Amino acid sequence: MAKNLNVGDVIDKNKLSSSAVWVALLEIQIVNPNDRTVVETIYVVNNTEDILFEGNVYQKANFDFKIEQRNGEAPSVTLTANDQTQIIHKKLEDYAGGVFSNVTMKVVNAESLDRPAEMIEKFQVTSSSIRGYVVTLQLGAENPLTINFPKHTQRQDQCAWRYKGFGCGYAGALSQCDYTKDGPNGCRAHNNLANFRALPGLVRMNI
């Protein structure tokens, strides 16, 4: 049988004092999927006004966590945010839907912001979707077996950049790319050879 929890349930489950005013903070580190570097950090709070916590201004927002866990299975975590300013929306579009981005949820006492967070949970974005102003992120723990090492995989004839994403730089009218240099729908056809990223001289060795 599935068990469902939201942010309020999580706070209650951890037996935080009901007399205090608890708020949930989100720290979203947007990660460039090409090199796994953090390009920007977004700070939001599930509150009607901004707050300052540990030197960072968390902007007021409307979001919720939902945690579903079935017997014997890892929990499924969904973050839903009403992104009226489209700050998150724009970053997800720029960086492959936000996959590999890091999300930290902190629960703090709004009346004692000089004290450390009472609860901290960390997740990684595994997928995302956008419908109107509603952004939905599926979250999970990072599996070390899925991490590429090294982070970049270079090939002889295939561009490493995500099409129209960071590094590619193409912003023209064509809608698809075959990631080749000279193919019928490759970088030359896009007049974008300057940003073609591959290693034509790469020799594969079978050891």
C-alpha cells in the first residue's frame, strides 16, 4: 500500500514543536548537464514574504513536496511549484530540464532564523515537466553507478553539446540536429561548425 506525505506531514512526522512557525526553504542548484557544474542557485521559501536565512534571501513562493513510498521500494519524491515569475521555467529550458540539478529542502523556525535548520533533506532532479506556470520536478537520490567518469565522453564524429543548449549556441530556425559535423542535418548544415565538439583524431583502443 502506498504511503503519501506532503511538506506539512513531514514536519509533523519529525515532531517539530507545533507552537513554532515552521517554513520550508528550497535551495535549487541548477547544474549544467554537460560538465555538471553549478551555474546558478535559486532560493525560495514556501511563505507569503521573503526571508533572510544564513546570508541568503529566500524569495516567497508557492510549492509543495509529495512523498510516496510503497512497501519495499525507494520513496518517490515530487516537487510542484507555482512559478509565476518563470524563473525556474527559464533555467529548466536552458539546462536540459534541470536533470542532475540539486535540491535541498530545509525546515526552519520563522521566528528564530538565527538558529540552524531543524531538518535538511537533499535530492537530485531526475526529470521535470512544465504545464503553464506549474513546474513539476521528480526527485531522487544520486546513484553513484549512473555517474559518468570522466564526466565528458568524447567521440570521433558526434558533437557532445546538447542541441540549442549551453555550448551549442545555435538559435536558428532549424528544429533538429543529428549531432554530426558533415551530415545532412549536422553542424555544417546549421552553419555552426565553430561550436562542433568532437575529436576527429580520436583512436579507439580495445584493451
